[in-house]
Amino acid sequence: MEPDERPRPKGDLASQLASESLGSYSILELNERIAMLEGEIARVTAERDRAAAHRRAADALFGSPSSSDSGS
């Protein structure tokens, strides 16, 4: 089984990060964490946009599933 085919674990890393106490972090560490998270947001956004463009291209080539289902 390919790694991408495995089920996602229930306690994903984003949930773990969100529940972590930040009280012991310095301002510098918090700024570094924000920069890292902003980089991750940009990476996820780019992947989402790439996937959406791929889907639009496939729909343009093969027709979108919703357009073939709407015939009366």
C-alpha cells in the first residue's frame, strides 16, 4: 500500500499543534512558529490550488460530473 493510500490518523499534527500550550515559548520562538505555520499555510494553499486546477482541466476535458447528471 502506498503511503498516500493509508488512512489518516485521527489525531493529526494540526490538532496536536492547536492543543499545545504556548506559555513556555519566548517571543522569538513564537515568531519562528508563526513563520513556520505561515509557510505551511502557503504550501497547503498552493497544493489546493494545484488540485483545483487539475480538476478544472479534467472537467473541461471529460465534462463535469454534475453537468451530465442534470439532464431531465
